[in-house]
Amino acid sequence: MSLRGMESDVSQNSSDHRNQERLIILLSNPLSAFIILSNLFIIIGIVFNKKLHNTANYFFLSLLFADFFTGVLLPCIPRMKFSKDLGYYGCFFAFISPNFFFLSFLANLLMVHYEKYLCIIYPLHYREIWVHRFVPLSIFLVWTLPLVFSCLPLLGWNNWKNNYTCSYKQVFPNAYIYLETYGVVIPSILAMSFITIKLLSVARKQLKEIKKLHRSVQREVVTEIERQMDLRYAKCIAVFSLTFLICWVPYIAFLQVSVLLIEKYEISLWIVLTLTCVGSGSAAVIPVILGLSHRQYTELWRNLCKKYCKSRCTPKGNPTSHHHDIKSKDETLEDELTAVK
């Protein structure tokens, strides 16, 4: 090959690399910023609302922190496909840290689903179950177990050779990737899907019993309350289906493409990078969807917005302002009594 041909190949490779970096920035950075800001928004809403300081929300806070760090390292995940000029410890840190936070995100998400399952299926014995009695231990486990698993390559399970550049092939053996994909990640996704389907079936049975009792009183007349309950149940099914299709399906597709690359199938790097950015980012959006759909988690911000709007809209020296303050306090008391009921 001539010198001019070699120079053209080098320039073509550098041009492709710059275009791939632009693709990663275009897809990963907006998702990363959205996940970081949304998690901070929900975390502040929970931390500064004393009514939300309970077991279930402690688990959800742990999930939000894991998702926050996943969002911070989200642009690093597609860059794991590239080789790096790093030393031994720097190389392992660059590859292990994104893997650890994503595994901790999955472990925390599974724990949130499991805690909700226990609370609904065993309401009378829930306080006696170890998940509720030993909350710090449970949170410690969902962070420690992913850390131990992600550090296995650092402890010796790797393909590291001094004469090779730093790449994910040197850090993660094929057996490790197979074990993580089919032994940890996909079973966790299936377990969370099973728990959600089980909870929906329990809600369906309770809905039928409520409607049966209601119709016995209303002489089998379908009321507006029943229509509203059916509509809420349909919304729950729609949200679960859309979440699975939009968030989990791209991530599962990304996992399968990664396995095909191990089997040395010819797949364009552009497709791999796109699936990596979209798949990992879409999975990390799930806690944001769960948090923003919970009205209590955004209650602090809604109250601040109401106070700000009132202070801006109410003129100074208005004689009716005291009356409005009394009315707002009464409405707040009424809302609290309704929540207790």
C-alpha cells in the first residue's frame, strides 16, 4: 500500500471517529441531562417533604440516587466500544464504574418492585418481613452486590495483557458478559415484569369485588365511580405496556446486539452505538416516569408554585387576602383528612 493510501485511511478513520462522537453527544447528552435534572427534582421533592419519610420512599430514594449516577455516566456507556490509552487501574475504573452504577440501578429498581409486591400481597404481615424491619441492610445489599459483581474483572476475571490497548474485550471476558446478560440483567427485567403483572391482577380482583359490593347497594346500576375505576385500571395497563415497549425493549435489543458482537456477527458500529445510547438511556428513564407519576413526590414543587403565583397575583393591602388564607388552610386540612381516609 502506498503512503498516500495509508494517509487517506487514517484520515477516513479519524473522520468516522469524529462522526461517531457527534452521534454519541447528540443521543446521550440530552438523555443524560434529562435524567440528572429529573432525579434531582424528585429527590428534593421527597427529602424536604416529611410526610414521605417512610420505608417505601427510602427505597425509592436509593433508586433515584442510583439512577442519578447512571445518568451522569450515561455518555460513557457507548464510549466503552472504543479503545482507550489508559493504564491498568485507569482502564478498569473507566469500564467498571458505568457497569457498577447500571447494575446498582437495576438492583434498586428490583427492590422497589419487590417491596411494593410485599406491601400489597402481605399487608398484615408486611411490618414483620425483613425488608421492612432492616431497611439499611436491604439498601446496603442492593449497592454492595452489584459492586462485588462488577469488580470481578478487577479481582482477576479478565483478559488483560500488557501489550494490548485498553478495551472492553480486555476487561470483560465473554463468559462474564454472558453471565451478566442472561444470569443477572434479563432475569431482573423478567422478575420486575412478573411482579407488575401480578399486582395488576390483584388490583383487577379487588376492583371486581368493589364493583360487586357497589352494585349490590346501587341495584346493579353502573355509576360514574365505576367508570372512573375502570378508566384508572386501563391507564395502569397502558402505562405498563408503554413503559415496557419504550424503555425495556430497546435495552433488551442492545443486550442482544452486544451478544451477537461477541459471536463475531458483522454489525455496523453506527447501529451498535445508536442502540447503546437509546437502550441504556431509555431504561434509565423508568424511575423518572415512576417518580413524576406520583403526585406526592411533586407536591412540594406544586405548593411552591402556588405560593409564588399567589404572591405575584395578590395585590398588596387587599382586604380579602386574610379570607383567602383562611380558605386555603381549610382546603389543606380537608385534603389531609381525605388522604387519611
